[in-house]
Amino acid sequence: MSHQNEALKEHLARVLRGVAPAASDDPGFAITLGRPAHRFHIEPVRLPIPGICRIALNLIGSEDLGHAEKLAWEHTFTVDDHSCSLAHQKFGLRFYVDARTLPSRDEAEALCERTVVMLEKAQRYLERRYLKDFADDQIRQGKVTVRNQYHRLRGIYGYFREGAELAFVGRGRVNPDLGNGGRLIAPRETEGFYNAVAMVSAYFSLLEHTLVLLLPFLGFDPSRENLKSFTGDRWGIKFKKVFAVSADSLAKEHFDALHRIAEEYRNTYGHGGFDKFGSTMLFHVEGIGGLPAVLSDIRDKPYFNFAPVGVDDFGQIKDVFDACDGWINDVAAPLAMTWIKGGLDVYYDDQFRSEVASAMGSADDFAAMLHYYGYLVDQAANMDW
């Protein structure tokens, strides 16, 4: 952001009426032990992105005292000539008011509330008038971080996979007794089917996320590929952009196997039970009744059987997923997957991609880079500076 945008500064000065920079020698409250102050916790839902508050306070000239133990930053300012500060500490945002000039806690709380309301307005203004366009521009340049949700998504996949395995061996949670004398037919197969379909959907979600995380390790260039557009692509397009399906026979083998599963299970049950072949549609022949639109090809579709996913189908699906995972982990992108499975976020800017390109020359260099970034993340998370 350019701090020379005078119109923006002038508008924020009007929004933050009564808020002014503190004296240059103001020692702050969070960073200074023993200074009498009222401290108030700011609910995260009110100012969910502390960094936007920093932008607003920077623009009106409020000084940032920097970080300290369990403190990411502290901005000092005055409100109606009372010394105050906003501090981002380990357990959230804290608002401080000088207890010497404003002894009454009730009055200090009212001042805090009024200031937070003004910061909320400043936040909305910045988001609407500047940050939205700025964010799009940053994404176009690859100056973004993608949160690593690999383990969360793999956990979902594992949950439903285990659910299917337990169901097919008769250890599921669905009660076959429906009450009033009714009983579920083939409870193992039915529950196995439920979980298997959810497992397939979860796996492709995990795969798409992994493909996005792999980009900076495999030659991604934001000048040639739009990251935001890539994240919106279908899984197959992502896969073909990341791996050379047309030139790599193994990549094509895994793609084809995944494509079959996606067409039969993911796409069908992700679109209301309809596939592109019309397997669930019947056309009518007078005197005969309804016939499937795919005719005798119905034998090749999941709906031909009582349970669309049986134990054998489930086993074949697992084999395809395991084979693809093994190929990506051990052959296609072993170093990148070490980073991703390590849980670290992934960056797409020029500096990170340059560091990655250099470090991937050897496993030891890559391990050193992984360790260093892990240290930085732990340091920031714990605010241990």
C-alpha cells in the first residue's frame, strides 16, 4: 500500500475522529511492565484481521513499537488526549487505556468501545475501497500464501475410508432395524456405499488441494499461470497442468484411473445422482415400460447393482487412490510432498520459488530449508522473538 495516498489518509482521519498519534516517546502498555492501564479484550469477530487495523493506524501516523515476548506488535495513539494502544498478543487483540488520566474503568471501557467501532468502520472502508483490488493484484503476481490444509483434508478422507472398511465387515454404526417391523436390506453394503461415496469426494478434494500446494515446487510462474484461475479449475485440468500426462505414461495411467472413478462416483453423486451418460434416466416404450437411456451399458454403471459401491468396488477404488498417492509421494514430487506433509504453508512469490529451486538440488539443502521455515513458523505462532 502507498502511504502517499492523501485522500485515503484524509478519509481515515475523519473515520477515526479523535484518534491521533501518541508522542514519539510513548512507551506503550503491553510492552512496558507496571504502567497503570485498563486492558480490554477485543472479540475476534469484531476485528477478525488485525493487520487491517495496523494499516489504518499506520496511515494516521500511529507508531508501531514492534514485537516483544508474546507480542506481535503494539500501536500507540491517543483518543481524546488519553494515551491508548492496540496490541496483538498471543491470545488476541488487547486495547489499553492509561489508568492515570482516566481512572474510571467504565469510562475507559466506553472509550475503548467507541474506538473499536471507529476501527470497524475503517476496516470496512479499507476493504471496500482498496484492499479488494489490491488483493487481486497480489494474487495475479503470485504474492500470496496458501494455508496448508493437507492433514485436515486427509483426515476427512481417512475418516470415511475407515467408515467404509468397518461397514463392509459388519462393524458399522447404522442400525438395520428401522422400527415398526421394518429392516434395512443389506445394511453392510448400504452403509459401505454411503461411506465410500463420501470417501471418493473427500479424496478428490484432498487431491485438488495437494495439486495447488505443489505448484511452486514444480515450476509455477505467475506471469504465465493465474493462481486464482488455477484454483477454480476442475481436478483433471489441475492434474494435467501439474503433471505431464501427455508425455509421462505413469502420470497418464494414474490420471485415467482417477478419471474413471471421478466419472462413476464423484461426479454422479456430486451432481444430484446424475451422470453425463443418462444412466439414471429412463425412456419409455409402450407396453414394455421404462428402459435406461444407456441401454445394456447399464451393466457397467454403479446403479446396476443393489448397492452402487460393493466391497470389491471399494477395494479397487482404494487401490487406485493408494497407487496415486504412492506415485506422487515417491516418484513425481517427493521433496515437495515432504514440505506439504510437514504442514507448512506454501508461498508463491519470486523469493520463495527461487529458494525452492535452489534447495531442491539436494535432499540435504531442502531439509535445511524445511527446518528453517518450520522454525520461523513456530517462532511466530508462539510469539517468541
